[in-house]
Amino acid sequence: MLIVDSQAHIWAANTPERPWTLNAKPHLPQPFGEKELLQEMKAAGVDRVVIVPPSLDRTRNDLALDAAQSHPDCFAVMGKINPALPESRGMMATWRRQTGMLGLRFNFKKNMDRLSNPEYMAWVWEEAEAAGIPLYVGVDHPAVRLVDAVAERHPRLRIILDHMALASGAKDDEAFRDLDMLLAIAKRPNVAVKVSALPGYSTAPYPYSNLHGYVKRAYDAFGPRRLFWGSDLTRLKCTYRQCVTVFTEEMPWLTADDLELIMGRALCEWLDWPVEVQSRSASAA
């Protein structure tokens, strides 16, 4: 089974040549680069990772692209732009010509007004739809309705919602209190969901059984072709391997075919990351 992580970050040290954004707080106290990520992948049995450049790098994508170009069988990138900059317009037509680049990621959790501001994002939706650029979108449950409106207006725009649209810092039943707001968007065939970073939303020990029912509800709404496993590795409270096995070994209601899709193949299909030839494992990288 091909195992593909829908989200992990890498970053370099904070230096004058490569300064972090002001008041940046990395997940770990030390830099975490492609070498460290490959080691973690080998130990966990993860074949591929979609790298999302972290917020501390602003809109720099170079570190992630370097990793993808050095290890094309293991890494690809969902990059970032600043929609407010005039020079960002027109980039979509050639965006995926960057080796290793699959699409774009926008996180609106701290800037919800940008999602609802048509002057800020309207051109992005239009250009991404026209160019076939898939998007990762970070929102909390109450803002899913705003994404729903975008998905309705742009039916050919492929949108993937981060981390089941869970609020950062929320735990257990409280984190999933408004899950129905997420499930409602399942009616849009152009919207999918990352079932990612879930251990961080539970205070229970492995295998986080209190969250399994919520995953089942998402499965029932979206189906296995629109659910994508992921880790957000550097903020996991468990081992990388446990983040894999909580799905592959601890949710017996998932069939072998379900797992084949959820654990990687469906994401690769959605992002047009070819899987005709089985990806080399990280251990061979």
C-alpha cells in the first residue's frame, strides 16, 4: 500500500540570509529539513509527503522545492503566494511547471476576513480553476460555509480542507462540536478533506478511540476518495508510525480498498501526482 502524507513542514535555521517572519514559533526548537523528514519516513513506512512551506517562511517555497527536486519520488509541494501582491496575478498558468509543485495552500484561520473579501481572493479562485490548480485551504468549522460558496461558484476548482477544519488547540468532543458544518460541504464534489493531525485533537492515549467515530462520520459523508490521511508531523504527540497505524490497524471498519485510497492513492489522484509506477519507499532514497 502506497502511504502518502498530505502535510508536513520543513524549515531551516533563522538567519540574516533567511530570516523567519516576525514572532515566528516553529513546531520544534531546532530546524527540521529534508534529511530529518526522510529519516522519519523510513522509520514509519511512509512513501511520499506533500510538503507545505511553514508560515515562518512567509511565501518562500524554495526549501520545499529543493527537497522535491532532490527526491522527486518522495516529495512534492503545495506552495504559497501572497494574493495581495500585483505580481502574483497571472502566476497560475505556469505554476505547476515548477518541478515538484502540485498546487497552493492558503491558511485563513487567523485571517478569516481575507477569505470573505472578494477583492483579495476572487482572482485566485478564478485563475486556479482555469489552470487546474488544486488548493489546500485552512479554515475552522464556522467558515466552511464561505468555502462552500466558493466551491459552488467554481465547480472545477479542487479544494482540500485542512485537518477536518478543526480549530487549533481544541480537544476531544469540543473540537468536533460543529462537525456538521464540515459535513454539509460534502455535497460539493470538488471539495475533499484531510483527516490529518488528528492525534493533536485528543487528550486520550493511542489509538485515540474517542476520535474514531468522527472519522467515520467524515467517511460516510465524503467517501474514501475524498478523505486524505496526513500527519502535520512536527506537531505530533505520538510517533509517526502510530499516526499511520491509528488508521491502518485501529479502525477495522475501513476496508483494504478504503485504506488504499485514504492512505495515499486518492490524494495523488486528486493532486495529479502520478502513481502509475509505485513510488520508491523513503528507505531507498
